[in-house]
Amino acid sequence: MAVADLAAQLARPLGLENAARLAGLLHDLGKYTSAFQRRLEGEAERVDHSTAGAQAVLSLVSGRERSMAELVAYAIAGHHAGLPDRRGDAYGTLNDRLEKNMALVDAVWEEELAANPVELVPAFFSRVRNPHAAFQISVMGRMIFSCLVDADFKDTEAFYTVLEGRQVERDWEDLQALLPDFRDAFNVFMQGKKRDTPLNQLRGDILEHVRGRAVEGPGLFTLTVPTGGGKTLASLAFALDHARIHGHTRIIYAIPFTSIIDQTAAIFRAILGAEHVLEHHSAIDEERFAIGRLPQQRDKLKLAMEDWAAPVVVTTNVQLFESLFAARPSRARKLHNIANSVIILDEAQTIPRHLLKPCMRMLNELALNYGCTIVLCTATQPALDGRSLSGGLPLEGRELAPDPEGLAGKLRRARIRHAGDMDNDALVRALRDEPQALVIVNSRRHALELYRQAGSAGIAGLMHLTTRQCAAHRRRILDDVRERLKSAEPIRVIATSLIEAGVDVDFPRVWRAEAGLDQIVQAAGRCNREGRRPAAESIVTVFRAPDYPPPAEIAGLIGDMQRILPQHPELLSLDAMQAYFREVYWRMGEDGLDEKKICERFRIARSGTDFAYRSAAADFRMIESGMEPVIVPLDEKAREAVARLGVEKISSGAIARQLQGYVVQVPPKARALLIANGQAGFVNPELRGDQFAVLRNMSLYEEDVGLIWEDADYLAVEDLIV
């Protein structure tokens, strides 16, 4: 009964209270069997105690509410193993479970549980419409599942905390109660910002205009502001003001890359207080929780990663979207807390295009039926409206920025020049003439070979920045780059595209290998970022690299840009960006925007729902690199974490989070060769399996360029000593 009451409480704001209560009442119905009683008495008998509830709920409900009963059945059947597919070849589909012969359930449950399956259909069901009705109903199922599994987790946790005589601190102060202090703190923070330059004055004007739009009704918005226009602070201010007016319960800020999440989370903590901000992403380091916090505070933050109960959450697109499409209970339990949130999607153009259609459909459903306000925040707005894209989002009239086209002109701090072919010799000559310059290329191989050639030519102040280096190493390099830029020292950086999205650097000159227009505009955001130099002298040179053909995906985007170039020669204009994205979507077609056919996994047939929750979750991957991780024990902190792999009581997940900043992704064949030759190896495989491949030969990790896996056959001098 406790699970049912808590599940109903969690689902009440969603309008799904009765369905969640029914799921909570019946989720453990299989415990009303003699087999389960024998297990309680100590017999080693495995008992399926969830299938009985899934079968029972469908026997109780008919007519108009049958679909809702099926959603409850999915949730009950999956509350341990994860949401199942309705049918298919895999073992454990919902149909398999419903057809399974189960042990007789003691009829006393009917009296004790008093399940009353009425009014399961939520009031917002009237907004469920074709052609997306099946997808919308599937999201209801996800929300019921989230409420059930979160209630079940918390009920179990409460039982064991009493049994073990310990306390668990999960309670967070309500966002609405905190908003007056948050808004005061934000205003004080902004008073410290000077308006002593035209750029700072313009940033202030943008902020005031965006805050003025907070009275608009909840739903979908865009915020289109060029790089350096203050999008982060403006979007936070909007979220605070909008949440106060419309009663939102949470602010979620999603960022595409872990490489830039630190700087955003640091800003939020400085303004709102570290105790109110949950930072959750794959690179989170649990040891950071220890800084200035009591043990119970550290535990509270770790627990909040499970259910996102904090008033402010800073996370990644991967965490957000993969949770929204998850089937596993541990990942899906936070969904009900995503409802009624203000969600800021920073760098919205980075939503993977092969998943664009399901992502848009989910965002639209969260805004339409689950009280969310969603802000697509970027300098390169990806044209997701219905005029540009079939099935696009209702974004007309929902732009928060004042005169985006005018802002693009006012904040234009660089100009683009097309140079045609430039081989490495030409790039080295260009670098020799510029004491501070950035070159961005499309592959790690090109970056490494150009870096080495420039070094051989005696170019001073060279730095290399690619994913050959682990994230912890890249952070140190970027800190050094910023210091050299400030002190006017020679600094020539050769990088891959990882430097483009949100990395705060300001070079007077930039060279960019041909790519999509959105990438070129992002590269331009690293040129004269603070507007200290004349725009006419701040040049972004776009070149073809004849010896390094672009990957197929980028080649397609280059073609898209070239097709719009005759009509839009000014590539930094918003019109050019809109035309470019329309061209991209046209080329990719409907199928390309849902490459894995995620949306098609959710159907309504004559026989009822046909939802493939589990297989959709398996195929919904924001990042599909085809690479495998190698951990680089670069410093004492990493080496200590690796040593803890031998301590059985420390979870693999905790250590993995500590080591995330020390991972380099390498081709699978290269990792296999490293391991075969003893250059890397799995640590404590008897305890951790093949989860932690750690580099043993640190001579393969060069201080300036990172991991040279191509030298996997190399034997270090010390390996030759017998």
C-alpha cells in the first residue's frame, strides 16, 4: 500500500494518479502465492512476483480504459527488469508474460488491496491526436512506470534504512520557495557586471528583453543570440522569472558536451548556491562532492542523481534524452521529475540529426501534456519549426531574443573568407605569420600530422587539442591557452571540432577546414569573441584540405552549404542558417531524421498497444562512436582511482565516474592490439570483468599530443630489459 500511495502522490501533478496507484497496488501481486511464502521461510526458490499483477490488471479493466490498463501492465511487468516490448523474438515480452502460466494467487488480495480501476484516463487525453497518438500514449506509460519504480525504490530504501538504523537525506527545498532568493542573487550578480562597452550594453539589453518575455505562457521557445551575447545568463534569468510566474517545480539545463558543462555549472553554483545545484553527467567526479560538504550532503547529491529531485539540475543532452527514452528502472525513475520543469537546451543544433524526429516528438509532448517549458538556445538555430521541417515544433512567435537578425549584425565580430585548397605546407606558412591563431580540422589524423609538421618548421607556441587527449588533460591545455591569449604570448592551436561548441577562447584569426555551416559559424565564435578587434580584421578562413577528405557525414553537410551559398553569400546571417538547415533536412529526408525508426516502434493496433519500449531504448543512442575506452592514469588522482578497482566494496559505477575524465576513446582494433601487446590491460578482471582497460605503457601517451595508439606494437626500452 505504501508504494501505491507514493506512486499516486508522484503522479498526481501529471494527472495520472489513479493509474499509478493501480500499478503500485498490483506490482507485487505474485507475492500472494505459496511459492513466495516458501521463499520468505528460507527456501531458495526463484519467484516471478510481477507477472501476476500485469495479468490481473488486464482482467480488471475493459472498454475505454483498456489502453490505460495496458500501460499499467507494461509498468508492472517491467518494474524490475525494465519496460518490455509488447511482442518480438526477445525473451520477456509483455505478451510472453501475459500468456505465462502462473502459480495460483491467493484470492485474499482482492479484499486486502481493494484495487478500484476507475478513471484511469487522464483529463489531458483529449489532447491526444493522430498522427502521433501512439507516441503520446507511450509517454503516458513511461510516466506511470517512472512513478511506480521511483516509489518502489524509495519504499525499499526506507525499509532498509530503518532496519539498519541509518538515515537518508533526500529532501530538497522547493524551487518555488527558493525563487525569491534565487532572483535576488541573480540581480546582485548582474549588478557586478559592467556596462562600460557597447558589447556589454547590448548584452544587458538582451537580458532585459528576454526577462520581459517570461510572462508568456508555458511551452516551446527559441533563444537565438550570437556567440558572446550572454545566452547562458539570459536563459537562466528567463527560467527563474518564468518558473515564478507559472509555478514550475524544477530548472533543467542540458548541455551537449561534458567539455563545457563545468563552466556553466560553476556559474549556476556561484549565483544560486552550490547546495541547490545538481550537476549530473558521465564525467562527474564523486570526490568533488567532498569539497566543503558534510557526509550527509554528499550522499544527498549522489541520491539526487537517481531521481533529479534537486531544484536546479545541470546535465547533458545524453543524460536527458536517453533517460526520456530509457527502459531500465534506474534510468527512467527521474521522468516524473522532468515534468513541469523549465528545460533549457543549450547549443540546440547539436541534437543528433539521426534522432531528430523522436527528440522533437518527445519535446513537443513534454510541452503539450506535462507542463514543461522548453527553450532551444543557440547561435545557430536549427530550424525546427513546422515551416522548415515536416512535423516540426510550434515555434512561430516564440522567439525570446530581440530582433535576432539585427543581433546577428550587431554581434558580428568576424568575417568569413573562402581560400580554396590549403595543404599542410600552406597552413604552416599561414601560422608563421600569425602569433595567435587557431586551426580547426575534421580529423584527429589531420590535426596530429599538421601539428608535427608545424613543430618541425619551428613554429613557436604550438598546442595540439584533440580527443587523443583525455578530458582532464584538455582542461589543463585550455587553461594554458587562455592565459597565453590574455598575456599576448605566441599561441597557435591546432584542434579538432571539439573546441567549437561553447569553449570560451578568443583568437584574432581562425582557419577552419570545410564543414557544415553550423560548424563554421561555431568556429567563427572563437574569433574576436570579445569584440576587442575590428571585425574586418578578424578573419575566419574556410579551406579545403586536399590530402584529408572529410568524413561522409561532413561531406554531405559541405554540399548542403555549397547549394545555399549562391543565394546567401553572407554565411553569418540568420537567413543563411535557416536555408542551410532546410537543405540538410531535405537531403536527409524523413527516414534520415529517424534513422533507427524509433517513432515507428510505438503503434496502436486493433488488438491494443504495440509498444517496443526495450528495443527502442537499446537503439536510442545519442553518441554512436564505434570506439572503445582506454583509461590513462595521467596523475595521482587517476592512479588512486585505478588502485581502488581492487577494493570489492567500492562500486564499479563510483570508480567509473571518477575515471571518466581520464578516458580516451580509441578504435576497437587498436585497443585490442594495445591489450594483446601488454601496453594496456583490464584491471582486476575477476572483480570488474572487462570494464576497465587501463594504459600500462605511459610512453604511448605523449604530453603534447595524447595517446598514440598507432604505436601499439612499440616496446618501451624498459620492456626489453631481461
